[in-house]
Amino acid sequence: MSGRGVWLRARARLRRFPAALAACGDQAAAYGRCVAAAAAGPAELRRDACLEEFQALRECFARAVRLRPS
């Protein structure tokens, strides 16, 4: 069995990533600021520290991919 189809689908998704990121710049910036602020202190970065921002970014990506033709 060939894994070629898997790689073709993965490449197709990766080609759509720049457009999705451009459409979600505000959410990406908010998530980045949150991670940077959480990692800046002496304490180690905790899981789910920026969950709200991550979920907003994830939802934006999902909307951007659904709205854009392949």
C-alpha cells in the first residue's frame, strides 16, 4: 500500500495555510502575545495557559479553510 495519497493531502493542506494565517492575523497575534507573556516569567509554561486564545485561532483557521475554495 502506498502512502502517496497521504502526502498529497498533507501538501494540499499546507498550501492553504498561508492564506488561513493571513485571514486570522489578529487571533494569531493574540495567541502569540499570550504565549510570550506566559513564558516570560521564571515559572515554566503551563498547559492550557492560553487555551482561550488557541481555541479562537483554531476556530478562525477552520472558518478560513471552509470558506476558501481548494
